[in-house]
Amino acid sequence: MERSHLYLMFAAKLLGEPVEDDLIDLTGCDLSALKASLLRKDYDEVTRSFLSRAINEFYENYGYEAKWEPDHIATMLGFMAHLAKDYSKDSLMIQHRFLSVHVLPLLRYAKEICPGLETLRIIITEDLKVVERLLVVG
């Protein structure tokens, strides 16, 4: 499966769409709470209040228009689906930064309220390794 399709599938599932996969168990999860502004405890409250705007600016800088809450994990994964279509060095560097700075830290906290997301965190950690290898090769 293409990386972009994988990210799109995960985004759809986290938006509550019916997706045929057995990778992530969202039973009992409050999907609306999976936002950086609510969960990123590594930032103080004031900084968290600006995360949505900062992440949205990141999207805009790379030609992506968020259709939902910018700091929600589903929107972040949609952005990654957009980026993952491009294997240029510039795109891979952006993907690496976005996964490292925004997606994986959010998933570390999100798994506390939605344990099924641990599997997604592991998959995305492995994808980050793929991106790193592509950057070295490219």
C-alpha cells in the first residue's frame, strides 16, 4: 500500500468513517478529543492555545487546506497523506519534521485516552524510519 493511502485510511478512521482495517481499535475513544491543543502536556496551556493556528500555518505553507480542526490527529494524517505523494528531498524533509514535531508527540499523549492508538504510533514511528532512510539514499 502506498504511504499516502495508509495515512488517508488512518485519517478517515479517526474521523469516524467506516474503514476496513484491524490495525487500530478505537473502542471507547472520544475521537473529538484527539487534538494537540488538548493533549500535548509537553507544552504549557498558553502554548497549547496557539498550536491549532501554528499547525494551520504549517499546512498553508505547504499548499494544504485543513478541512477540519488543524490540530486534530485526523487532519494531521490527512496532511501527511498529501505530503506522502511526493518523494522529493524537500517533501521528505517536511514529512520528517511534521512527524517528529507534531504527529508522534501527539500520539504519545493520545494513547493515554485512546490505548488503541499505540499501534498507530508504532506504525508511524516505522514510517518515520522509512523517511529517514529515503533522505539518506536521496
